Amino acid sequence: MTTHAGNILNNPRITEKAAYMAEQGCYVFNVAPSANKTQIAAAIRATFKVTPRKVTVVAVPRKLVMTRGSNRKGQTAGGKKAYVFLKKGDKIEIA
């Protein structure tokens, strides 16, 4: 089953850890929960025109939290993120 690249890659994950890893050639993306490594690699190739060296996928668990004002219980979204490792010299421009 082929899926459009826009449905696989949700958005880049902008964090301090991700910014540090981008300097080392590893980029972090939020991805669709149903996406696998080969689909993610194909989406990176189609979107950014670079070939990933390695793709690692991590499930982000849902967490119980309390709201600030009304002290109600809730849950964070959870989901899936992918670490995309590129060859030395390859870069992805995230604006």
C-alpha cells in the first residue's frame, strides 16, 4: 500500500534535543501512528530529496495530566516520532 508522503510526515519536532541532533545529522519528525520505517524513508526521499542512512521509530505514550485551572484529569496526545539519520554532508532545511 502506497501512502502520500504528506500523510506520513506530520511535522518536524522542534526541541532542544532535536536541534542538537540536527547538528550531528539526525532529524526528528512526528509521524503517523500507522507509519513504518520503509514508508518514513520513502517520504523523506520524496519530500527532501535526500536518502536516509537509518530510520529509528519510537512510540510516544499517552500520559495522564491535571489541568491547571479546574484540576480536571486529561491526557496528552501521544503518537509516534522518527529519528532520521542522514549521510555526512546531507542536510534538511527546516524553516
